[in-house]
Amino acid sequence: MRDDAVWPLRIALLTHSVNPRGGVVHVLELARALHTMGHLPTVLAPAMAGQRMFREVPHALALVPAGPAPTQLVDLVGQRIGEFKSHLVEMLAKQAFDVFHAHDGIGGNALADLADAGVIDGFMRTVHHLDPFDDARLAHWQARSVRGASQVLCVSRMWRDALRRDFGIDAWQVANGVDLARFTPRGDGRDKPLAARLGLRPGAPLFLCVGGIEARKNTLRILEAYAAIHAQQPRAQLVIAGGASLLDHSAYAADCHALIAQHALKVGPGRSVVLTGALADDDMPALFRLADALVMPSLREGFGLVVLESLASGTPVVASGIPPFTEYLDDTVAAGHAVYADPQDTDSVAAAMRRAAEPERAARLALATPEVCLRHAWPHSAARHVALYRAHRALQARPAPAAAAH
């Protein structure tokens, strides 16, 4: 008889994209740590023809065949749910999983459909963050992916409190992590070529934003703050990296480009504002090292994984002085490695950017890895997940209580 206390677990981890978004990175890092522990994770992600996962992985990867993306988000989400469900049914005819773990509403709804049909016993759902949808179907799918789960996890106390308040759910908190072998202050052969390719100016303050242009990332205020700095330091540069997303940010992006034009800022490699789009995954550690400060005054965030990656790379951080950042960054702020900003106040963001880019902050970071990075390690997160997976399996295996006699 199988002993679940020691047997490797077969874990299906569902994520919504093959692009380097925070939730996708979380899934891949978790899967890698689980694989290193001897478990058998399989990451499932939708991929259109010609697409592949943005990084190589050591564990099983199942790319879910995805059709061309419809114009409307609600149609895209509905299509992806159906594609996930169909692919899982085919997979389950050939292999079994001990745990099904969704990290977004798309995978969560596919698993909820399979659970309702009796194809699987139940599933787990990690909430990285929840979005305010105006479309009733999108809002319904998001809520169903949470309420339909057998067990809900989340990445910060803020979202644990929100789940209790809005859904009446007591979620388990699991931490994000950082790969300290990958993100380090020590430069390598990629730093100089990347700087040359992007036209980064030596000796000028370089501010970095990761995640592309989004209202949630507060890009308009970042641009306003940067424009104020640029007026005094014309060689300063702002790099906005990444940005592949299921959500449509085109209207907000248009506002940002209008603001750039209003301040007569030039865009492009070697210019004041550098929009990189999606970068090769191997470029990211070098980009963090090249920056003088990571700027992340988000209005809403799940955890802020890139904060840890930046600090581990020796680069100070500007973060919103609100949860979830205040849950784990207070000692880092006290040490001078990070600076809080009021995300609603452009002047506060600009002042924090100036302070974070002071050379002595990076010099202090180069001396030792911040304690916050040492506390957040993917092996610790994976071990916590394994304990919750085994508890979930034990709960699913319990016989249903007998019906009361009438």
C-alpha cells in the first residue's frame, strides 16, 4: 500500500501563459523546487502554434494547444478554459495525478468543471491577486475558481484577509521565493552586451520598471515622477521591461505615450525612455544589476516577486508603502535597501526614486544579501506546499459522513 507520507507526489500545476508574468514565474520556480525534492510536477500552460515556455525547465511540461486569441477578453478566457479542460481529459486517460493545483481563474474553472463532472476529486487554487472585472462573466469565473477549490492558498497576508472578508474562505499563506544563484550582484558576460543593446548610459541614474505598462503598476505616476527627475538630470533613463499580458492595457498605454510626448521625452534604445517589450529570460538578472533602482509603486500587487529579485541582484527598490510590501520589507527599508513611496502621490514617488538611486544604498547591498531574500527561498516554499498537498490528499480520501437518520 502506498505511503503518502514519503511517496513522491504527481502534481499538475496549471498556469495561464508561457510568458514571464509573476504568477508564471512562481509556478516554474515552485515546480523546479518540487522536482529537486524528488516529486513529479507537470506544468500545464496554453500555447498557440509556435509558442514555447519562456525558459527551459527540468520537469515535465505540457503545452495545452491553444487557438488564435479572440479580440474580446471574455471570449479568450472562455476559449482557454475549454482548451484546458479538453487537454486534461485527454491527459487523464493516460496518466494520473495526486494533486491538481491552479494558479489563476482559467485553470481553476477548467478544474472546477472536471470536479463537478466527477472526473477529479477536487483541486487547490493559489490566489496571487484578484482583478476588479466589470464583465459579469469574468467576475463569475474568477469567483468560481476560488469558491470551487477544495483548498485555497495565497501569497500574502493582505490577500488572505481579503479572501476571508470577501469569500468567507480561510486560505493558507505560502511564500514566494528568490533564486539566489540566479540573482546576484556579481556581473557576468551578459551585462555589457545588454547595456549596449538597450543604449544604457554609463554613470546616469537608471530606473527600472518590470511588468510593462499597466494601471495596476502605476505607470502614469512613474512617468510623471521620472519626468520631474529628467528635468533636473537629463541623462537619467527609465527602462520599462516586459508586459505580455492577457488583459488589454492599450487605452492606458495610449495615455502613457501621450504623457511621454507631453514631456517631450524620447523613446527607444539609448533614449530617455526605453521600452524593451518581452526580454529573453537570461537577460533579466543583468538588467536588474544594471539598474540603479527598481521602481514598483504598485496600486495593487499579489506579492511583488521582482522586489526580491532586484534586492538579491544588489539593486535598491522603490515600493508602495502599503501591503503586501509592508508585510516583508520593513526591515529592508530600515536597512536602507528599499524606500517606501505613497503610490497615489507623484512627488512621493519621485522623491523615493531619487533616494533609492543614491550610490551608497547599492554599496550597502553589495556587502551582504538582505535578510529578506534569505528568508524567502523556493525550497522552503516547496516544502510548505508539499505539506499542504498531503493534507489536501488526506482530506479528499476521507469518507463522506453518513446521512443523518430522519
